[in-house]
Amino acid sequence: CLSFLLTYCLSSPVCLSGACPLACLQSASFLLCLPSLPEIPSHRLFPLHESPMKSSLFFMCCDCCLLGKAAQEQGLSCDLNLSVGYQCGQVYHSCCVKKTQDNQISATEQTERNVCAAFSGKCAHLCIGNDTCACLKGYKLKPDNRNCEDINECLLGASSCRGGERCINTEGSFRCQREVSCGTGYELTDNNNCKDIDECETGFHNCGPGFVCQNTQGSFRCLPKVKCGAGFIQDALGNCIDINECVTQTSPCHRGQICINTVGSYICQRNSVNCGRGYHLNEDGTRCIDIDECKGPEKACAGHGCINLLGSYRCECEPGYIFNSISRVCEDINECRHFPGRLCAHKCDNTLGSYKCSCTTGFKLAGDGRNCDDLNECENNPCSQECANVYGSYQCYCRRGYQLSDIDGMTCEDIDECALPTGGHICSYRCHNTPGSFHCSCPVTGYTLAPNGRSCQDIDECVTGTHTCTVNQTCFNTQGGFQCLSFECPNNYRRAGETLERSDTIRCMKSCQPTDVACVLDPTHSVSHTFISLPTFREFTKPEEIVFLRTTVPAFGSYHLSSYDVMFEILEGNVENAFDIIKRVENGMYVGVVRQVKALIGPLTTVLKLSMRNLTTQGDTGRNIINVHVVVSEFWF
């Protein structure tokens, strides 16, 4: 920055000796106008398009340079020490010296100036004659040989900045800026140097009323106004306090003496011998000798080996212990933590000086004291019935009819088969639970237990002869019992067959006298009795076919055969409408099928009176009556 300023100021036509009526410089892309100068200190520049920084530079250029030229004209020394700042002083000195040299311009130089004056305006900076342009220092000529452009000294490494300073390029020059602050107690000057701040002069000190401020480099000190006597020093409040010479001075006493501070002074006393750790005074108290800790009343190593050393001792620890050099005791080694997974197969438990292995549940320690073998828990009979040993554990199981307890997993509890969801189907009648099993029973009379031990079989009292029917009665077996029935044919009807042999069906055929018109006209051709025994149906899901009435009437017969259809009806005894009758064809013949369509709870007895009518094209040709004696047992089996 300074080199550019000096170069420009020394060559600028703006700054001339005496008064400048008006001068303008256009090459630097701004317009500077100088009014007349009644006196130098009042001279100022008026920039039109530039920043205040350039304004201050040209103010320094013209004012300081004119000041130097004026000093030379008045015969003053160019080396005057003016209080105008470092940079302005440099400009003043250079313009003063340059003015002296300019008074001795040669004829050749004057001729060159006249030539350049003839070509005024062609060169941006300087004309050196013969219409040749040149640039001021810090600039270089552009390719058009007329205009000039700034040289970046920072980029080219042509600056003179010192270490710790940063180069900043400026128009036509550069400046060096300090990178690190000056620090406390210093300020940065115009020439980029650090200058001490006089805190005493600026009033930036904190000396009390009893002190006088004295400036030092980078700081200050407070000196007491009132001087304290020997052995005392003034504190922050101005009071005199005692100086501890034993602390502030280095070895105030001779060797072998100790310093004792007193008020305002100190005294030296002969030093008593103090022995360090591991030593004690000899009998006459003149020197320190080693203490044998291994022979002392307190066992230094607590049962471990002890080796005395000068001023100390060392313990030879037993196996499983390690010496702690800080606490100086033998400490137990936790082998389980230092060697995890390498000492014991299962679990490792630390002990003083050693360790112990143990096993998890279901295992026992092997002979080597480290590995674990499977423990056969079944040898101790932990289960109430059967035990199966498995690796690391055991499993209890039960015999048939028992189940393992959910509480302890070892006790076998009897299974109440009769109480199971399927217990109602295990036995036909009643189920009796027993330890580990069950048994079934049947009603006291009428049944016997089947070979499978569960079902109840009906006893046919009519076959075994255990019934109580008379000779004139017919024995009909029922589920769980029997019925003694006696059938007599109605008048004008006779029993089919000559004997009274046992049969489940008894049929009475009409037998009229030729003169019995009423008998002949009776449409009933036959009256039959049959017997059926049914169990109690507690769960009834679909109709049950119980009686089949077979006919000899062909289905879809011809008209000339005088037979066409058959009609089946239930006339009486349909308890709770539990029965119906349907007609169907089997093997080309009509068949009437009696079905049970509702559940009936026994014991119950009813007689179904059925009618089977023959129909032809000529009308009703007669009917047959079938009486079905139905006995519903008390039980479902």
C-alpha cells in the first residue's frame, strides 16, 4: 500500500507545489478534483465514484506530499519528525527529497515531457517519450500498450510480508495485515506493529487509592504510596502485612536448619531428623536406618512370604494370590474371571487363593473336579411310578390309567375315565372308576355285561325260560325285560294256523257264516297282532324304520286285474305323534313302512293300530288291521 502511494504521489500531476486550481485524474476510473489551496492543512479531495479508503489514500498523497514539497521550498529539513503518522511521514519525506531532484531536470527530460504533453490522453499512467506508455509501480501494461492493470503481488509471491502477516492485494500495491492479535496490553499501530498500551496514562488500571500505577511492557504494576517496614508488604487495601520469608525466599536458613516465620522476620532452628517411610532414627537420633517390616509385630504380608528391602519390603504371595504394589498386600486372584470358560465345564466359584467347580442341576462333578457327568436322578426314585433318565435331567411317566400331576410333574394321579368328556360312551349303562382303571355295570335285571366289559346285552327271558308267562300267554322279549301277552281273535275271525306255537305275529282271518250278511259286508279281512321292542332314544337325528307291511299288490297294476293302489294309515296309538307311515315300492310291490320320527323316553307301552286298504277302479275292496304292540325300554341300549 505504501509503495503504491509513494509511486503515485511522486508522479501524479495532481499534487503540485503551490495552489492547484483544478486537476482531474481519469485513468483510475474515478474523478478527483482539487480546489485551490489557500493553505495546505485545509486541502481535501472530493471523490465522485470511489470508496472512502481511496479517498483517504489520495488525501494522504496530496496533503502529505504537498507538505513535503512546501518544506523543501521553505528550506526546511526533509527529515523533520512530524506527528502526522508513519505513512504520511514517509510520503512527506519522499516528496520533499523528490522536489529537490526535480529542480535539476535535464534538458533531455524536459524534451521528453514536452513530447508526452503533445500526446496527452493516450497513456493511462505515464508517457516516457516517443509516444511510449509506461505504468506506475504495482501495475503492468496491457496488450493495447496504453492501459495498465494491477499486479497481484500476493498471488505472485512478490510481497514483503513477514511471518505472522497476511498479504492483501490492493490497487497498484498490497498491504500486510497481522494474522494474530497483539495480545493483552498491546495495540496494533499503523505500520502493522504491536505497541504497548500505557494503562496508567489511559486509566485502564485497577490500582487502589493507596497505590501508584507504574506502566510495564504489556501490563502495569501498582506500587504502594506508603512504604512498609522490613518484613512487611502492602496488601490490596494498602495495609502492611507480614511477609512469610520461609515461603517467599529460597533456603533462607543454612543446611540442617529449619525456617520458622515470625512477625516481620523469621528465625532458623536446627533441624531434627525426619526419616522417610520405611526408615526410623537410630538410637542416638543422628541418622535413619532401614525398618525390617518382615520382623515387625504386624505381619506385613499376612501369612505370605516376606522379603525385606531397603526402605520397603516385598511379599512372596502363595499360589492363587498376586502382590498389589500400591496397597502392598497379597490379593486373591479371581481365576473364574481371569480364565472364563477354561477352568470349569459348567460353573466356576472363586475361593480365597483358589476356585471351585460346580455343576448345574442334573449333573454331578466328575472325578477331575472340573468336568460334569450326567446324574441318574432315577436312582433316588423321584417319581411316584416310572422314571426315565435323560441327559442332564429325568422324566417321570405313569402307567396306564394314570396321568402326571401338573403341580410337581412327578406324582401320578388316577385318571377318572368316567369323568372324561367321552366317559358317557365308555360304558353302556354305568361307569365305576377304580385306581388306574374303571369297570362298567348293567341294570340289575334284564341285562348282562358283554364280553368287551363295556356293553350291556339284553337277556332274552323267553329263550332262557326265565319268564313268568302262563301257558295261554305268549312271551315277547323286550329290551331289559319281557311281556306276556294273550290274543283272542274277534267274533267271525279265526287264528291262522292250527297250533299256538310261539310267534311274534298272530294273524286272525275273517270267517263268516254264509247267512251272516253283516259279517260278509264287514270290509276288514284280517286282524293281526305283532310286537316290537324299542330303546329309549335321547338323541334323535333322523327317522327310524321299525315295521314293514308288505303286500302282494303289484305297483302300477292293470285295470283288468281289479287292483290299483294300497293306502296305509295309523288309526290309533300314535303317542305324541312319534310315528308315521309311508308307502314305497320294493321289488315291484307296495310296502308300508312305519317310522319313528320323534324320540320317546321309556318305559312306555302303546299299541299302534294300522290300516292297509286296497283300492281299485271300482272303489274300496277291503282292509287289513295290524295292531303293533310297541314297548319302549327305559334304557337306550
